[in-house]
Amino acid sequence: MSVEIEKEELGEAERRRKLVRKRLESLMQTNSQLYYEATPVVARAVHDDFQSDKSLEESDRAAVDGLSVRDIEVILAFK
């Protein structure tokens, strides 16, 4: 695997992480109780919100479309 491919993959992972964090912040503004929920519940809320959002840009949609609830849990578990 070349260094260029690794950087590209790392960039995509970082982008997904930022999209998930941004979406979580948005959800917490409307539902502050999410702060007290277990990670799987929060991950499900983020996942469902991504799935129902029709206004996501095409590139953002492509970045998060393949994420499962478990993937989002892992992203949320690490800063």
C-alpha cells in the first residue's frame, strides 16, 4: 500500500469522524438528553438522522452512507 493511498484513507476517516461529531452536536442542541444516553443509543440517533437527511451534500452522503450504527459507536468512542 502506498503512502498516498494511506493518506487518502486517513483523510476519508477523519472526514467521517468530523461529520459524525458535527451531526451529534446538532442533535444535542435539539435533544440535550442525548448527553446522558448510552453510546449505542446516541449512535442510533446519529445514524437515523443521517439516513433521514435529504439535504446532505452528495460528497457528505457518500462519506456516511456506508457507516453502520456500530461504526458510529466506534467513532464516538474515540476522540
